[in-house]
Amino acid sequence: MQKDNKRNMMLVKAEMVATVALLSQPIMTPFFRSLGLSQSEIALTQMAFTLALMILNIPLGYVADRFGRKQANVVGDLLCALALIGYAHTRSFWQIVTCETLFGIGVAFSQGVDSTLLRHFCQKEDAANVQELYEKQFSRVTVVCEVYSFILILLGGPIGAISFRLAIGLSSIPLFIGAILSMMVEDDSPRLLVVRKGTDGQQKKRFEALTQMCDILQETLNDPQLRLRIMAHIVVRECTHGIIWIFTPLMMLVGVPLSIVSVGWALNDAMSFVGAFVANKYASRMRDWQIYATPIVGVMIASFMMFTSLNVFTVWLYGLFGMARGWVSATSMPRLKSYIENEAAQTTVESFARVCSQFLYVITVYVINRAADVELRYALLATVVIFLPLALPVVIALKRENSVMA
């Protein structure tokens, strides 16, 4: 039994690694521009992806909790793979929107499922120290994800320089592999089940999906500690997200050739590895407010300095975005999940946090890319203007909470 549990844990972690990055990521902006899209239109395609996520994330998170997380992961990975195959044949803005929407549906099926399964298998491995084991396992797999992303993205630029569409099509292969790995998992994680009083006084099982989702969300919002961590997660996750479509144009603006743009992306992924590695070593000793403040500080420094002086040397300060992303990947969601008491509702609550995050992304990705259409450096200024006022109250509230608890 213990051996089977370790096997399932390894399969879940392997799937997390296989599906964490896209080979085509470094060349997506040049691909969009080759089809005549502006930065604002690129943002609109991402809004289509995110709106699909926002609409379906909570319902499909509930479906995973209720009917099977393994099945949700398989469907999600397959839909994303098919979306990328379609993407490789797109010729217009609306075809891109269609593929982004399909990709968003796929992500909505699988998002949060792998981390919930990993926590479940950690629970079976060591119930007495489940949170400690989960954070350790999650941090370790995050580090491996960053190494894998580094290799994949390093290959993306040269392949994309040969053919944008080839790089996009090849990006589907790891997602098909992820689906196969998910099929091999033996999912015995707990399912959601509503139990209510019947008119005859007997306990009756009733599957009231909408009512149950509303109950879970109400419990989440009524928990002040969990609510505050969700707010913190939203800010730290999105502060590195809306700016990613500007990274390739920033490098090309300061003279980096398209053929080696992937080197910049790979170096940024290496910085993500550093961020995840440092988090794995030190975050467990830090208070919550320090964990969430650390990536904000890095992003603000990088954004302000590159806005002030953008050249071939300062553009590499973008690596601080990579460090922040790695740090957030390793710390934010595991810390948030430690405040979710209902294990059976893990995916639903995580989906709610992601929907809130995606709502912010829909706004910020358009504002940041619209600013870039005016002047590329203004995207960096927009990042500071948006996220600094959002981050300060959250960090202050977390510090005040820690002081009271101490």
C-alpha cells in the first residue's frame, strides 16, 4: 500500500512537471505580431482565455472534487494539447481567440487538481505532518519544474526561428504525456458529498451542486485568515503575469536577436529556479507577511529601474520577475491551502482563488499591454501603479495578524 502511494505521488509530480511550460512561450509574441496583432489585441486574446477560465474554474473545480480529480486532469491535458494543435494552424485573430478559449477550458478542468492530489497522497504518507510534507514536496517539484521549463524554453527560440507553427505544434506533446501519466494515477482522494436531514428525520444524500458550491464559497469568504491569504495570492501571482507578453519585445527593443530571445527566456526561467530553490530552503522559517512581501519587492525594484533606464544591461533586471514567479510558485498556494479545513473541497477553494486572480489578470493584462502600445516602457510603469497600491494593504494586514498571534 505504501509503495502504491509513493508511485501515485511520483506520477502526480511527473504530470505537474510535464505540463508546467510551453516550448513555444518565447516566440508567441512574435507569432502574434507576424499575424498583424497589436499588443492590445494580444491582450484581448489572453482575455478570452482568462474569461473561459473565470467562468468554468469553480464549476469544474467542483466537478473534480465531486466526481474525480484524475478524470478532470486527463480531460484538461487533452483539451490543452488539442488547442495547441489547432493553434499551429491559426491565420486570424478570431481563430486565435477560439484556440485560446479551448485552451482555457482545458486549464479550467485540470487547474488545482494536481496540487490537491499531491496533498492527498502526502496525507496518506504522513497524516501527522501532512502540511510540512506537502510544502516540502510541492517546493521540490517546483524546483524540478523550473529546470524543465529552462530546458524547454531554451529550445523554443531556435525551433521558433525555423517555424513558429512547428514550435507551437510540438508544445502539445508534453500535454499528451501529462494525460497519459494522469491515467496511470490511482485516485482514492475523498469526494464531496452533501448530507442533509430528510423530512422523515433520516440522513439523505443529495447532490445539490449549486447549493454546495455556494456553501463552500460562503465558508471561504467567512474565514478571515483564508480570505486574507487568497487576497495575498491574487496580488503576488498576478504581479508577474500581465507583463510576460512584453518580455520578448523588451529584449528585441534593446537589440537582442529573435534567434536568441529564448536564451533570455531560459535565463529568466533559471532565475525562477533560483527563486523556487531559495523558497524551498528558507520560506518555512518566515512569517506569512514576509513570504508574500518578498516577490512584491523584487517586482517593484525591477519595474521601476527598467522604466527609468532601459538598455541592454538593465533589461536583465527582468530576472527579478522570474525569481518572484519561482518564489510564488513554491510558497503561495501551499501556504493558502494550509488554511483550508475541508480537504474534500480543496480544488473548489483553489479554483475560487484562481478565479479571483484571473479577474485581476483580465484587467491588468489589457492595461499593461495598452500602455505598451503607447510606449513599451510604460508597461513597466503600469505594473508599479497597479500592484504597489494593491500589495501594501495586504502585507500590512498580514503583518498585523502575525503580531496579534505572536
